[in-house]
Amino acid sequence: MTRTRRTPTAVAALAALAMLITACTTNNDGEPEPANNNGAHDEQHNDTDLPHSGAPAVENPLDTARFEDDPCLALTDQQLAEAGYDYEEAETEVTDDNVSLCRWSMGLGEGRFVVAYTLNNPEGLSGVYQDHEAEEWELFDETEAIHGYPALLADQVDSRDRGRCNIIVGVRDELAVWVTMSAGPSSDAPFQGEGEACEAAYELAELAVETMKGDS
């Protein structure tokens, strides 16, 4: 079977998400508008079998409809408080290129964390693996599954040494959820180190999957 490469790609989704997160970690005044990457997308898709490109199958797909509509529901206040994640504000956004996300701000200069549903990438982890085959990713490491759901430590640009880390979880064959921790410039900002940011992103991904499974 011949498979035709389709766009939008997972890399385009990551580029939009990364620009959103990076822009939002500078300060809370005069915050830049979200990037519009519509030019990177081709709305023409062909049917294909999922998964492909070496991506693992999602054995127990989750119904994430209500979280796609309101991504801030993915992490509850009780979960965050018990895990020690203090935040000042949570805001929902659907970007111009159809990424549904929630940003939790930890305070001025302290950074943010994000849960995003990449509705613009209808191939889930397969799109990520396909772009990895094309050498689009600077960081691409399979990590331990999260409550039975395949996960990756992946980023178009490896920014772990600057306190930014990204976990991608396949919750259905056609949908990936991205959880990103991005530390702020303040000397008091948590999760600044490479290991700390990735541990935090992984822990938040665990909590989000628990919520989506109805376990929280």
C-alpha cells in the first residue's frame, strides 16, 4: 500500500505550540499574540491506516471530547495542589490552526505549563513518528508509557537545558496530547533544570491521563 505524506504535520503543530509557550514565559505585560501557522498547513488529507511509521497502537482509546472543548479540565485544582503545582491563572485558547490548549501561569517570571490537544494533526503519534523519519526532530526519545498510553519526550528544538520540556502522549491513534513545562527567567522559578522540567512535564502528563481516564 502506498501512503501519501499529508499535512498539517506534527512538526507544524509543535512549532505553533512552542511559539505560544515561549512567548508566554517572558512576562505578563504586552504578551504577544499567538502565532498563526496556517501557511504551513494543507487541508487536503488522504485516508490511511493508523498507526504507521513505527508508531505504537493505542490499545484503549480515550474519549477526550469534553477536554478538547475545555482543555483546562485536564488537570484539576485538587491534583495540582496535591502535587505541589501553584499557579495564579489558567486560560483556555483555541489557536488559529486548531490546537486546543490550556496554559497555567505560575506567576510573573516563574513560567507556565500547558496541556494541548493537537486537533490539527489527525494522525496522532503516527504524524510525530513520520516527521521523525524525515529528521524533523532534534529531540525524540520514547519514554515509559503513561498509564498504558505510549509517550515520547520530543521537541523540534531541544530546550531542556533552558528549563523547557515536552511530553507527547497518544490517547487515540488519531490524537496526541502535548504536555509542556516551561520555566520562567526568575531565579525563584521552579523546574529550571533539564531533569526537573522533564520530570514535571511527565508528572503532569500522568495527572492529565488519570483525569481523562476518569481516575482522578
